[in-house]
Amino acid sequence: MRLLKDKRGGARMIEAFLAAMMLLSCLTLVPTQPTHRDTNINLNAKAENVLLSLDCDGHLGKLIDQRDWRALGTCLEAALPITVWFNLTVLDSDMHALNEYPICNGGAVNDEIVSVEYICVSQNNLFAMYILKLQLAVAN
């Protein structure tokens, strides 16, 4: 009977419970650093999405047919975040490089480079198939 009437520890129990809840909520809300594997997966998806979006209306094939490498580089710069380095090589079906100079936005900024290959087909009367190799890296 004496234990039921002794209420000195009740406030401490509530205080400990609230402290534990605050600690758990902080741990769940604080973002964790992405691992290198997550970064590579995100870069792969980003590269594929950029190439698909440029090729959805045939714009990518037109730029390659016209050999307008500067406009192609500008499109990639506009589609990718500033912190992402890119290098694009356009190859014909015989695996010969078509672009005379590199289509990139500077030198590589990281050792972890993700490379994606994409096949683009020209929409003009002559059938032309191009292989695009896009390399991406995130600046540290």
C-alpha cells in the first residue's frame, strides 16, 4: 500500500520517457550520408533519364546528324546539375568516335565515374545508329 502512495519517481519516469522519444525522433529525422553505391545508382539513373529526355522527340538524333557538338554539350549542361561532371563520346556503328573534340564540362572531379551507354537512331531517311557513352561524376 505504501508503494502506491509514493509518487516521487513519477516525474522522473515521464522525463526519461520524453528524453528517449526526443532522441529517437532526432535519429530518424537526421539524414544519413549516401553511400558510394547509392551515388552510383543515382548517377546511372540520372544519365539514362537525361539521354531519354533528349531523345524522346528525336532532338538528340538531329543534333548528331548535324554534327552540332556544341549544342549537344549545351543541352547536357542544361539538363544536369552544376555539381555533376560529364563527358560524352558519340560513336558510329563501327565504334569510331564521331565528335572531333570532347563534349564535356571540364576535367573529371572525382575518381568514381559512372559510365552509361545509350543507342540512338537517326530519324532521317538514311538509317544511322549511334552509340553514346556518357560518363558522369559528382564533385566532392
